[in-house]
Amino acid sequence: MECQPGLSSQSSDDGTRLAKIGLDAQKKTFGAVERDEAERLLFRDVASTLKVEKIKVVDESSTHLGMTPLYARAPCGQRAYAKSRRNYGKNMTLLSALHLGGMHAPMVIEGATTTAVFEAYVEQLLTPLLEPDDVVILDNLAAHKSDKVRSLIQAKGAHLLFLPAYSPDLSPIEHAFWKIKQALRRAKAQTVDTLMDAIAQALDAVSWSDTLGWFTTCGFLNLD
């Protein structure tokens, strides 16, 4: 039997045997070994009971100048080449809240999120949007866990819920950031002003149907 380049006859035989029993070799999908599956199951149970209309998922996403699409078309068997900016300056961080219907309270800063930055964001942009019995969902970034953040949210009659550790798959805003980053890559912003414009347009492009699908995918099913 003639082998494909880079494959041993043994691996080919293994593939044949797997095919006969209805299995195929697939790329592995990895999850963090630190995940607490019991905690994740409990979170899913809680998420399924929450009213989706009352949820605000808050998180950050990093971006920078000169982002470009990762894929391009090329003749079969040939590489797709492109030029990208290497000196893109400091990373910019987008903080935002996702709710059913779109993105709210966006803020862009230079550099990473600190506790002081996040406290200011919650106080000045997030809490004015909160109503009694809203649920604010955060991940376990240390900057999210200050006493001031908790007191600001609770002072509005809202509740605070943390995602299980190493569980971005349970956060609907991760899907939103993926869509936003795809738009920023297409925009290829080369200046801060054009990057800000591209971020604003990308935020506006997150639709009600997008958010409904993302909340549903992540297990938030209680929709009035």
C-alpha cells in the first residue's frame, strides 16, 4: 500500500480501522484541566432560570492598530501572502456590556484593565444602565472582584454572578467579541481615530438576533 507523505503505514492502517467502525481522526478540542465541572453544571442550572432580559454580561477585549484578516484566497496549493503592521503601539482594551439586543456602555482605554479602571467603568458607565433585579455576569479577572464593584452594583438593586473559572464558552459576550474582532480585521485601521470609528461600527452591528442566539447557545433559555 502506498503511503501519503508524512504518514506511516501504521497510521494509515489505524485510520482504515477507525473508518470501518464509523470513527474518523479529528483535531482535539481542549478544555482547561483546572475547570470544575460541578461548578460549571451548577452555573448552567442557574443560567437557565435567569430572565435573559435582565442579564448584562460585562467583559474586556484587546485590540490594536493594523489588525488584518487571518485568511485570504489563493490558488490551490499556494500560500496567501499579505503585509501587516508590526509596530502597532500599545494594545487598546474595549470594555462593554452585552444584553439582549446589543452592546451597551462601551469604553476604550490604552493598555490593560486595572481594578481602578474597572471600578470607574462600573461607576460611570455601567450602573446608570442597571435596574433592580438585573444580573451582572463577570469572569474571574481580579480587577472584577473588588468590594467597590460589588457595592456599586448592589446599590442599584442588581445582582452579581461570576462565571466558573476557565469557562469562556459559557459567556455570550465572547461571541460578540469574536464578531467585533472580525469586523476590525476587515477595517484594517491604521490610526487611533479610524480604529475608534471601526469599533463603534462593529458595536452597532451586533443585532438582537445575534444576542438571542449567543444567549441561547450559552444556556440562558428563560426568555419572556
